[in-house]
Amino acid sequence: MKRIGIVGGLGPEATLYYYRTLLDLCYEREELDGDYPEMIIYNLRIVECRHFMEQDRWDAFGKKIIRAFQALHHAGAEFGLIAANTPHLMFETIKEQSPMPLISIVEETCSAVKGTGLSNVGLIGTRFTMESHFYSDVFHKRNIGICVPQAEDREYIYEKITTELGVGIMREKTRQGYLAIVKKMIDTENIEGLILGCTEIPLLLTHDEFGIPFFDTSKIHARGALRYSMGE
């Protein structure tokens, strides 16, 4: 199996979830008989990276991630992934300068949604993910519409990511607040599914609700990485 290099720490709770998910996916594969690929994690500092984003210093942020992939490659990683959604805003630039192949969380999620036959899905995540176009650019090529919450709801979602989810705090009140926003999107935008477009959100919204699928981008990404590692 190819050795996986993971740029993590964005935030650390999501990185832990990635590692656990990759192991669980391996244990589900009978042909692996309990085996799993080697993994190397380069853990970035979330506070520093958040400052880059909030100060609109995307070039500096991108260069930091590229250096992380260079270090992972030097350590023996054969391909890589970023255990977060928001940095994919710069994915094409990072991929061009990466010393090894990279697996895109957006492309993998788009394939998973396309496989269900849905044509209109909601997206929740950080403010940067919801207000940028890197998801819709990929999904529109596959004839899938993307809807995001209203401005005040976007701010609520992002504030809870930074103050609770990103530091491992999962509150029922916040879960209900998120679900109220999702219900609003179902009623006003007729969404048929929901993309959990921040890798901490699946730690809060752990299962489908309202009769529509919730797409766990962390698990989808990890599954794609395992397939690539196994040469599938």
C-alpha cells in the first residue's frame, strides 16, 4: 500500500477523526486482515493558520501547506491529503507545487454526491468555504447545484466551529441550532442532501436527519485516500 501523508491540525479534532476513520475503513476490508497503510501526519497550528485566513493572506497559507507536503514527501509519503475543507480554496495552486499526488476532498465529495443522483445540495462549513466558489465550481461541472445558508446563519455556523467544534466541544444546543438552519434550507432551497463541508461538523452531526443524506466529507475523503493507497 502507498504511504499516506496527511496535512492536519486544521483543526486537530478533525485530524484525530481522519486517523480513526482510516483505521476503521481498513478494518472493514476483509482482504486487509487488520492491516492498514503507513501514515505520516504533519500537524499545523490552527491559530496561526486561522490568522492567515482571517487576514486574507492566502498566499502565505498556501506556501505553508506546500512546505508541509514537501516535508511529508521527504519523510517518505507517496501521496497526500489536507484534512480540512477550507484550504481547498487554494487546492489547484498547492497541487501544482506539491512534490507528490494529492487527493481533493471536493472532487471526492462531488463523486459521492453524483453517485446518489441528487441535483441540489446544501453546503455548511467555515465562512470561507460557504462564501467561496471552490465547491460550486466543481459541482456545477457535474450539473449539481450548491446552496449555502443565509448570512446570519453562516456567521453562527462559523462562530461555533471556531469556539466549540474546533476545540472538541460538542453541545446539544449547537447541534439543534445547526439542524434548524438545515431545516430552513430544506424549506426555502429544496435541498436534497447536505454536505458537511467542515471536517469538524461530522463530530456534531453524526447521522442523517430530515430524511436527506448528510455527506461526511472527512469519511468520503478518507475512503478515497484508502482506495488510492491500495491502487484501486
